[in-house]
Amino acid sequence: MQLSALLYPAEVEVDSIWQQANVFDDFRAGRASRARTLLIYTMSNSNETLQDISNKLSMQKSRIDYLLFINPSNFASEKRKFFKAFYEGQAYNPKYKYKKTHELFRKEENYLFFVKKLLAKSKNGTTIDLIHTEIKDQLLRIQLIRSIGTPKVTVTSRKLFGAVDSVVVKKITAEIKGQQKLFPQDGELFTQSELLTYARDFFARHGFVGWRADINIPGGPSVCRSNDKLVLFQAKSSYNRHMVDILLAHEILGHAQQEENAQQQSIPLFISGFGLYEPLHEGFALWQESKINPKLETRISLYYLAVYKAERASFYQTFCYLLQWLSLDDAYILTSRVKRGLIDTGQPGTWYKDKLYYEGYEFIKKLNKTDKKIVARAKFDTRYFNDFKQLVT
């Protein structure tokens, strides 16, 4: 496959923006109730190149971040209700609340429709096909964000992240059967302030200049926000040191390292992530984590099983299922992860993203050393790995 056009794209001719108003009429037709605003794109001349489009799509990808919206605002209070009922011998399924998202990203969506219609006039080719792939991905992400807190979130997350494979479920169920106490419960403990000091020292030792650490909102997972050079830790009363080391290896030596390396790429979408980049993104972080975490494969297997169980069971039933392997608190945290996006967690449904940890790591394990180094330097879809690796600088 010839992909050099991504680096040196030909120009796509565009008539005067006023003559292109019919582009918006097309996709606005029949949707008056949604009151879309006609977006006027300012262009410095009468054409926009594929490089311009790629740059804009890359900037949009960074903004369309579902992690900013997927965590419930009432996580802490619902957790207290759950365990109060649990200790009283009753089943309670949390009722989560979320930010309103149904009107978000209209401007970004309009631009995607604009480019899609614009490129329909161009001859098919590798570069055009790849841009269409990215447009489809971003439209799915917008649809997913707007479905958070609605019954549609399970369907939309499956469209983006893919379905669970029953063959994989059978395989990993057999592998972890009989295992117990999968995460360490003893050892040195950090308070939140000790954790943050330890993280800052870690950044300095490994040369991550300008990076900061903080505690996430209640219910928010540990996450790396590369644009802000910020690592947010899950809010807990204390932290096991070994688990902190694992987390830092994952978030800093994995995600942060890949993000900083990606900034050097000449292809814009390799920086923000082309297509469904999450399997490689998580897979590389897990590979870094595996160097100090002997139970990594069991942990991500449980993520996969939790998604499988949650898509066909309630929160409480999923929680009880995970107690085979986890402590009460760990079982609750994992159940809440795979039930994110839902308001009524008593209904079957899940957030499919958490199965990608297993899939990404399985992909990374099969790569040779050279290919693993390529993954460390760019973010892109596994389906295009063999094509894209020649372009990673």
C-alpha cells in the first residue's frame, strides 16, 4: 500500500465557500428539529489540501474525548448506598448521573460532514479512504458521547469498541479458574499526599519535565492527560506502594512516553490517534506495566470477563460474580468501570472499552522488538499496523 500521500498530499479543489452552502443543506435536510447552526468555514484561499484536513481532524480527535464525560457525578454517594444495602443483605443497583452531552460537538460534527461531502467529489485513493475511515471514527465517538446517560450507550460503545468474543471468554475463564486474591492487599501504604510526592519524584527520575499528578474526582479512574501533562489517580483513602509502581509504569512509562514520542511525528493523526487507536495505546502501556506486574494478564482477563458479564447482567450480579477473584472494594471499582455510561445499572448493559486492554496486550505480545518500538512512537489503529509502520519516524 502506498501511503506517501499522507505526507505529501495533493490538493483537493474547493469552490468558494458560499457556493458550498449546499453541502450543509444536504445533511441538515430533515433534521430541523435539532436546530443545527450553519457553520461557515473561513479559508484563506479557494482550496483546502488533504494536509489541512488531516491537521484539523487531528485537532478534533484530541477534543472529542469521552473520558471527560463518562464518569458519574454521584459515584461516591451511590457507592455508600450500595454497600449499606449489601451489609444489610439487600441488592442495590446504583443510579448514576452524568453531565448533559446530547448537544455537544455540533461544530466538529458539521466539519466532518463538510469534509465527507467535499471528498465525495474526489477520486478514490488510499489517502481519501483513510480520511473517510477517520471521519467515521470521529462521528462514532461523538455519537457515543451523546449517548452517555441514555439506554443507547451500550449499543454505541459496541459500535466503536467492538463486541465481546465468546471464544476468548471461555479461554480466559478456564485460565483464571480457582485463582484468588489477585491484587495485593498488604505492604507499604501511601496517603494521597505521599502518593503525589512519590509521583513527582518518579517524574523527575525518568525525565518527564513539566508533568504533574493529582487526585481524580470520586469515581474517576486513574488516567493520563497528555495535553495537560497531568496524571490523575483514582480517589482512594490509601494506596498500596506496589500498585502505585504498577500504575506509574502504565501511565507514565506507557501512555505519557508514547504521547511525548508521538509529538515528533510528521503525520498529524499519528499524534492524536488514527482510527480506533486504543488497543495499541493501552497495549503498549500494559507491556511497560508487565515488567513489574506478574498478575497483569489476570487483571486484564478480569476486565474482559467483567464486560462480558455486565452486558447481560445487573450491577449487583456483576459485582457478585467478580467476588470470586476480588476483594469487595476492587469488585465494586471494576463493576463500576464496566457499567459506566448507564443511569440504571440494574439493567443489562456495559461500557465495551474495557475489553480493549486484553485485546491490545495480546496484539503487542506477538510483535517483535522492532515493531514494539514503533508502537512506542505513534498512535494508530491495529488494522493498519503493517501499512503504517513504514511511516513512523
